[in-house]
Amino acid sequence: MAETIPSVIVIGAGLAGCEAALQLAKRGKKVLLYEMRPQKTTGAHTTDSPAEFVCSNSLGSLDVTNASGLLKHEMAYLGSFLIEIAKEVSLPAGNALAIDRVLFSKKVEELLAQNENITFVREEITKIPQDCPVIVASGPLTSDSLADNIKSFTGSEHLHFFDAIAPIVEKDSINFDKAFYASRYDKGEASYINCPMNKEEYEQFYNILTNAPRIELKDFEKDAKFFESCLPIEVLASRGVDTLRFGPMKPVGLVDKRTGVENYAVVQLRQDNKSATMYNLVGFQTNLKWGSQKELLHSIPGLENANILRYGVMHRNTFINSPELLDATLQCRKRKDLFFAGQITGTEGYTESIASGLLAGINMARFLDNEELLSLPKTTMLGALTHYISDSEQRHFQPINSNWGIVEELNVDRKIKKNKKIKNEMLSKRSLEYFENHKP
Ligand SMILES: Cc1cc2nc3c(=O)[nH]c(=O)nc-3n(C[C@H](O)[C@H](O)[C@H](O)COP(=O)(O)OP(=O)(O)OC[C@H]3O[C@@H](n4cnc5c(N)ncnc54)[C@H](O)[C@@H]3O)c2cc1C
């Protein structure tokens, strides 16, 4: 490790780390930015450049009435360096912000090099440094030794290595002429939403599922071991036509009071956020391609028109149990000079990673200046994201990307809420008004 004692160490020159370092430097803080590549690589990165886009070259929509688009507008208000660079190197892609990834990394590298407050060190950090403020932004493919150290700091139950997550749908898009609330054997509160299937519907569903293409796993992901209780539905289905009916789609004890019928199979949905706008499909973790997931979900009675807020995914993903560890400012609760940023916090996606790097950088600078930290309201997309990941009442925490389901609901009548276009326009207007009135 370099000898000078810096103001702040940032671990990882990925999307979050570079943004955080630039934000700190802008506020006059000295930064040591550590990157382990090229000495050590991640299995997914292919260059030694900072801020590499590992897969697609798109940051998603720029449309302000789209959840990811709104997030970018908010980031522009907060002065994101990387969003600015992305726009400079953008490629024609309709309403989306697609970039020339080589040029993007080159421009980020130049900006880091020109900044006299930033020292870029090519070295792996194996332990969270104790003697100075730190931002951990080592990403979903954090090196093993650092991951071990994070695990001993957080407790092993608070560091996850793999995502096998189930899709989430918007409650307002569920058809309650078919779906019904009930708990198994009427025990406790009837908080689950149940989508019933008869034999014919189940067989059709099974047929779609077993013929659907899966996403190809990367080499370093193929050895991944899944918990038996967390197997993807397509793996369970491959064990036999009835395996799902005796597993996550078990119908026993789930009676629709309107009909008195116990069905052939049932898909259960569990509440996913406090305001009960989002529901996840219980036991439906999957690696199917997104188009197939959509077809499969829409074949479930009650979900014919379901708005899918998050698709199921499976990939290596190191992330901390943020609800137990972080505040919505991204500050660690048990060590105040430690912040986490990027995908490791459970904010998923390129834009979200940059956004959390932006907030962590701003807040670390404020912390060092003894200023109040920036905690954005849930009416903004970035505020909603950071409150979601730091909500200590959450139980089955899984990474999340920007979506309308996490944003505080509008106080308007149901008719307006049902009109998606108007609703999204109002949500984005409300957020941008906040930024207009609270210039950072
Ligand atoms: C295979 C894969 C594909 C993805 N595809 C997409 C996609 O198409 N679209 C999308 O929106 N999101 C995608 N993501 C999710 C996510 O948006 C990206 O991973 C994003 O790059 C995360 O940003 P980050 O800054 O948190 O981590 P990264 O950009 O990965 O940056 C972390 C950096 O830390 C370095 N590092 C790790 N450990 C250490 C250490 N101990 N010491 C020093 N340096 C270290 C790494 O080398 C890396 O440069 C993908 C993720 C993966 C794993």
C-alpha cells in the first residue's frame, strides 16, 4: 500500500469507485483509488481500464418518465461526472444512453489522471483499512481475500456471493378477478396473493417453462453451488412434471373463499416493500431469458398483464446485507468513516452503481467536513433506492434496480394511478421539483 496517509481510500476503480473518487476530489479531499486489475482480474472484466462496462454498453433509458431515465436526470442534478462522460461518448440508440465503452473508460482515466487530488494505485486491497476513511466499491466480483475480510467485519450471514432471484411484479397490475389473498390453512394474516391454476393451465405453464431458453452462465459461475432450497424453477421442473406442484406451487391448504376450491397448483406472491406495491413470486428464482420469463409469467392466471418490475437473474454477485449494515446515506452503521458504494450495496445495474458511488462520494466528503449527510427522500428515485436497500425491516433482502414500485406512492385517486403514463409523469415531476428546490 502507498505510504502517504490519504484522506480517503476508495477500493475499486469501477463505475461506483471512479464516480466516488471524482466527487471527493471535487470537494477538495485527497483520494487513493485502488484497483487490482491488471494484476488480478475478475473473470468478467476484459481490460485493465477503470470504469469498464462488463457486458452491455447501455445505461438504459434517458426518458424522464422511465425509472432509470429519471435516475439519470437526478444524477445530472447532483453533478455526476460519469453520466456527463457517458453523454459525451453516446451512440445512437433511440431513447437509451448507449456508449462507446472504450472511449468512456479512456475519458474516465484521463479525468482521474488530471486530478491532483486523486492518486490511482494498481494494487489489490485485501483488508478494509482501519486507519483512515474508506469507501468500499469493489463490485459484484470483489476479490476473495477482500470478500473474506468483509465477511468477518459484517458477519458471514451478511455477505452473499450469488444471486438467484425471483421476479417482482407490480401489485396494481395483478388481476384480482382470478388472484386471491389467503394464507395456507388460513393461518395468520392472509398476506399472500395466490394465483390458482387448473390442470390444463398448469400443463401449459409447465410446457412453456421446460422449453424456454436459459441465459448462458459464465465459466466462473458454472461451478456455483445453489442451496437446494433456492434452486431455479427450471431446474426443479426438469426433475419431473409434478415437482413444482409438490414444491413452490403446492396448492394444499390454499382455498379461494369465493369458490371454495382447492386448486391443482398455485403461484404465491409475497409482499416485497412496506407500501405493498411490489410482490415477488415465491420460489420463482430463475435463469430464463427475460422474454421467456415474460411469456411464462403472463401465462399464470391473474398475471396476464402483470407489470414486471424486476426479472429473475442468476449470477455471481457479492453483496452485503445492506438493511442490517447501512443507512440510506450509504454510511456503515457500526463504523462511521466507512461507506459502501456500487453493486456491493445491492443496488443493481450500471446506472445504479454510478448513482450510489455519487452519493457515497458526496456523503463521505460531508462526513469529513462535519456536515449533515445527504439523505434523499423516497419521492426521488435515488432516495427510494437507498431507502429500499437500508430498510432494516426487510427480511429476504435481494439486489434491486431503479423501478417505480419502490418510490413513495402518489397521493391521488386510483383512476390516475391506473394510468401508467400520467402516473409516471407525475412521479418524475415530483422528484425533479425536489431537486430544483434543494440544489446540492
Ligand atoms: C457479468 C456481469 C454482467 C453485468 N452486466 C450488466 C449489464 O449489462 N447492465 C447493467 O446495468 N449491469 C450489469 N451488471 C451489473 C453491474 O451494473 C456491473 O457489475 C457494474 O459494473 C457494477 O459497478 P461497481 O462499481 O459496483 O463494480 P465494478 O464496475 O465491477 O467495479 C469494481 C472494481 O473493483 C475492483 N476490485 C475488486 N476487488 C478489489 C480489491 N480487493 N482491491 C482492488 N480492486 C478491487 C474490480 O477489478 C473492479 O474494477 C453486470 C454484472 C456482472 C457481474
